[in-house]
Amino acid sequence: MQVAVFDDVTEMGAVGARRIASLFTRRPRSVLGLATGSSPLPLYDAIVSEYQAGKVSFAQAQAFCLDEYVGLPADHPEGYLNFIRRVFTDRVDFAADAVHAPAGTSSNPIAAAAEYDAQIHAAGGVDLQVLGIGSDGHIGFNEPGGSLRSRTHWGHLTLQTRKDNARFFGGDVSSVPESCLTQGLGTIMDARELLMVVNGENKAEAVAQMVEGPVSAHWPATVIQAHENAVILLDEAAASKLKLRDFYQESWETFLQYQWSHGE
Ligand code: GLP
């Protein structure tokens, strides 16, 4: 795991965007995994800038969202497929049918979950997965207590997550769906590369647990410690509870110089 800390989220987004642009320039048919939430927005804005500057194209790419609410109407603006189209994929040149999310409107969410894993597999797997993290340590919508090896599944949301996400629903917790379809932790861990972006003090405890805590289903993001190619981009507030922050920063400089700069 590589951890980097930034003074501002614009710079953080730009660094992540350059990595994604580099991948899709080398291998235009790659598969991008997408996270919703507010944390990746500076990253998506920065990728749109790279696209507008002619530095990257997604015309041959495919994208898979991490998760989707169950129970929202298909045209609800906060449905994750609609959200990701609005904030990112419709602003670049993804083909409309190349952007996927679990079928949260399905009458059979269990079958829909299995179909989603099969779709990802058929596309060749996710090459680079963008991640955020919830204040309770969830990634995707994998809440505390789930299997560290789970596949895409139908899950229940914690009250904390529903409170956190109420801001997207006019502040009304009762309007936030209680369940979701989410890629499992096992599905996420199959991605060849993980790129997490996190900002804000309300994430500091979850970040400290993820990077320095024991691997535990209680903090689902800790599973990332076992991934061979995971990069975590943080702002100062999100990094504020890390004990080895200075070491990570030194290590990051070496990583940039010897790995990312060689396109690997
Ligand atoms: C949401 C999403 C996650 C996201 C997380 C953090 O509920 N399901 O994929 O990473 O919670 O969201 P935010 O970045 O808005 O804090």
C-alpha cells in the first residue's frame, strides 16, 4: 500500500487523474471501476480536464460502478448510475452502453448481483478501481461485519451510512434507501490496481484503521492491506490520525520516481 498526503484536493485529484490517463493511453481498452460519493469529484474533474486537453480517451473503455441503491426509481438523480454519468462518464467519451452499475431496480437483487460479477468477469476484470471510504470504514457499500471475500451482493446500509448520505437526499435520512447492491470485498480485491481518494477529518479514524489497524471485518477497508497494488491519496485532515505519516510520504516519493513514472 502506498499512501500520499496532499495540501489540497485539487492537486490530489490531478495526481490520480494523471495515473488514470497514463493507463488508458497505454491500454485504451482497459476497464475502469468507479466510486460515487463526494470524495472522487476532484479526481473526476481532473480526468475531464485531461480529456478536454486531448490527453486521454475512453472511447474503447468500459466502466463498472462499485454499487447501487436498491429501491430508487431508475431515473432518480441520486441513483449511482445516474450520478456517475452526470459527474464523470457523460463528460468524457465513454460509450453510453459501456458504463455499468448493479441493477438496483431488479425484482431479483440476488440474481442481479451474480449477473454483475459475471459482467465484470466477461469484460476481463477491473484494471483500475477508484475507491472512496465511508466514515465507518466501508468501501463500496461493504458495511462492517461482512465477509472479507464477498462477491457482489445485496446488502443493508448502516444508520451511520444513511445519515452520512442524507445530504444527497435533502437531509432526510428516511429518503435514503436501506439496502443496496455492492461489489463485494473479494470483487474489489480482484481489481488489478486500487486508487483511493479521501478527504476530510470525519474519515481520519477510518483511514487510520485501514492503513495501520489490524485487518478486521469491523473496518472493511482494512482488507486493502492485502492488495498488491493499492494507492491511497489523502488530504491532511484525512491523514491526521496516521502514526507513520512522514515515512509514507518519503516512500511515496520513491514510488513515484521508480514505479508510476515508468508506467507500471
Ligand atoms: C458512499 C459510497 C462509497 C463512498 C463512500 C464515501 O456511501 N457507497 O462508494 O466511497 O460512501 O462517500 P463520500 O466520498 O461522499 O464521503
